[in-house]
Amino acid sequence: MLTSMRPRIIIAIISISLALIAIFKFGFYDRANTPSEEVESTQIDMSKPQIVQTDPSPLAGAVLLATQPIMIMFNVELENGPETKLTFDPPLEHTASISGDRKTLILTPNKPYPAGQGYTLTIKSDAKLANGGKLGFDKSFNVRTISYTGI
């Protein structure tokens, strides 16, 4: 009796498999009535200066190693390191430089960060851009340095 049912079982399994493939590929809904994946309101306006990436990422809340540089990438070219108006609170002796493509600000501490110290890094709205413009917005990041509790 089992041998007589075998072709029916195989046909049922194939039918169910094809139905599942169709459901996963095409879905149960009408694609014409679903919102487009490219919604205008979520598109980034590349004509305005903005931060596009950081290292470490995310920079907000990052824990820095003793001599780890901070890199902030923009969608526009920067004037130069000193013209990128920024502050550390509490103050931190650092060197600000610009990458070869002039879009990445690199902040390197002049000496190792003190262990367990928190900082607020603020990039000021009057940071100068290569085209003569200014950044136009303040942006702050809270970071801290790695704590050392000994061996």
C-alpha cells in the first residue's frame, strides 16, 4: 500500500515546494501598491555639508584606546586642519590634519589620553570648507577613553 501512495506523496511534496517558492518570490501582496524603496524624504541631500562616517563608528559613546586617532569623514572638502573649528571639553592637546582627499578630519592626541577620561568633542558651525563656505551646524560627540584597572 505504501508503494502505491509513493507517487502521490512525491507529487504533493513537489506541489507544496513550488507553492512555497512562488509565495517567497512573489509574495501575497500587490507590488504596484506598495511604497517605493527610494522615498524622497529619506534621501541624503549631498549639496549640504554633512558628516558621512566616523572612525571609530559610531563615534558617539565610543571608547578610545590610549593613542587612537579620531577620523570624521565629510561629504565636502575641508579648508585645512586648523580651520576646522573644534573643541574638546575638557581641553585636550591634539593635532588636527586633513586627508589627501580633503574630506576626512584626523584628530590625533599629542600624548596618550588619560585612562577613564570622558570628553565632549564639538565641531563648530564656523569650520571652514575648501569652497569658502562654512559647515553651518555644530556637531558634538561624547567619547571616553579606555579605563585601566590593572592586571
